[in-house]
Amino acid sequence: MRSEYPKLREDLVVSELVQGDETSYVIKDPITRKFFRLKSHEYFIARRLDGKTPLDEIQARFREEFDTAPSGPSIERFIERITDLCLVETGLPARDLARAQRRAGSEDRGLGRLLHLRLKAIDPDRLLSALAPRSRFFFTWQFVVLVSAITLVAVAITSYKWDAYAAQARDLFRPGSIPTFILVVAVVTTLHEFAHGLTCKHYGGKVHEIGFLLIYLVPAFYCNVSDAWLFKAKARRLWVSAAGTFFQLVIYGIAAVVWLAAGRETWLSDACAITIAVAGLTALFNFNPLIKLDGYYLLSDYLEIPNLRRRAFAYLGSKVKGRFSRADRQVRVTTAREKRIYLVYGVLAGAYSLGLLVFVVFKLGSFILSIVR
């Protein structure tokens, strides 16, 4: 197989996740900050790659543990796979590790990547570490009750005063409102992403990436909180995913109360009216699980299936081609539950994404034509 026995990297961060009667292992590469997931039988093999244990001994230990043993070629293919992902000792520098992992398919490619472009802006980890001790109140049941009350009050205000709000909102469709709109969007989205990062930091994760996102040709912000996958408690992972939209409800509630109290012909009133739309209405859109926003990550965390979208599309692609690769059958076992999830989610997400892309392109084309004419 090799002149030297492979050795699993000692610097990898591993977290065990238990889902029902199934156990899997999330692996973080601390150099490239990429995440990988292995099933229990895969990790059983991986952690015995110590640089000195021969293949036949790994097979024997596997047979003792699982009452069956994979063939030598299947173990070789698995080792080649994690070698390509640089999870074994290679001696490559950090830049080459990242390139190798991208080539091995650890990131989305093709059209999916073009529709979900990311550009890192800052590393906020030190700032979040400084803010974490001062933000403990945000993680208490009292704060949850407070947010719930504020949200109910805001809904009551906007419902009772809907005619007045709608009339003011229509008046804001003018060039003079563009600077205020941009300011509100920047503040709301920044607080949204920092809420994700601060929640991840509160539970012990690291957050090294906040930046700009172009999703379906629409600009946005993002915060990389992949460390949440190292949390063993599902509730913590769900809170990290929900934190941004949850905090938007706080912003929406405050904006609604201030809007009610402020005079109508003031900049503050206009800013609050815009904030109600940006923070309130987009919260509903963020919970949509069919595109990669908060709702998607909530669903992925709840189902405990990382990279749900990519895996679902890959599963549908393999069904269309009418075959699975032999390595996938033996190394990445797809359960009946996962197949059902991949089928349903893949069809719904694919149809929705295509429809959304067509809608955005059509609207963008109509806008350009209106300018040209």
C-alpha cells in the first residue's frame, strides 16, 4: 500500500456526536479551519493510523469491534481519501493544505459556489472574546422572556397602526431615503452576524471569520461559526444558528416602539420604519431552510447532517446518473433516514433555488432595461 504507514495528524480537534443510536465524529483542521465528519467505523480506522500499525492489524481490530472487516482495498481507498484531505501527516505548509482540501472537494464547486460567494473581511475572535464576559445577560431566560414580550408588543403596534406604517413606508421609496436604508441594513446585518459569533464564543467556540457574501447575486454579510459543530449539545448548536434572527427580533421590537413614539415627519421615524421592514420582515426570510441562511443551518443542526444541501444535491445527482461510486458505498454509508432527507430536501431546495435565481435575474434584467430606455 505504502512504503511507510500513514499517521493521523495529532493537532486535529475531534468531537464526538451522538444521534440516537448512531455516533459520528466531527474533525476540525486547526490550520485551515475546515471541518470533516466521519462515521464511527471510519473514525475507528482513522485513529489507528499511528504511523506503525500495519493494515492487517487494523483489519483484525476492526473485526473484533464490529464482527466484520472491510477489505484491504476499501481501507486503502479510505486512507487515500483522508490523505487527500490532509488529515494524515503530509508535511505540507498551511497554504498547500488549504489547496489540497479544496481539490478534494471539501467546498462547494460549480454553479453552487458561484451562487454563494464569500469574501473574508475581518477576524473578530479577539473582539468577541472581550465582549463575551459583558454579554452574559443575553444568554439568560430573563432575556428570552424580555425578547418575547418586546416582539409581541411590536407585532401589536405594527398590526394596529398598519395603515399609517404602510403609508409611510410607501413614501420612503425615493432617492433621498437610500442613505438611511443603507445605514439601517449595515447596522442590522452587522448586529445579526455578531449575534451568531457572540453566541458561538459564549459556548466555547472560536470565530475567525466575518465577511461579505453574494448569495443569488444579492449582497449580504456572513459569520463563520463552524466551531459550533464541535459542541456536543444540540441545543447549543441550534442557539448559534438562531441567534442572529433572534436578535433581529430585539431590533424590530425597539424600532416599533420608537416609531410609535416619534413624530412622523422626522428622520428618526423614517429610520425606524425602514428598520421594522429590514429587521422584522427579513427575519421571516432568514428562517427559510431552502437556501443557505439561518433556517438552513437550523435545519442542518436539528437533523445533525452537516453540508445538508451539498449532500442532498450529490445524492440526487448520483440517482440521476444511476450509480454510486464504490468508495462511497463502503466508506460513507448513507442510511435510509438520510436518503429520505436528501431526496425531499434536494428536490425542494433545487426547485426553489432555480425559481429564485430566475426571479432575481428577471428583476435585475428589467431594472437594467428600464435604465437603458
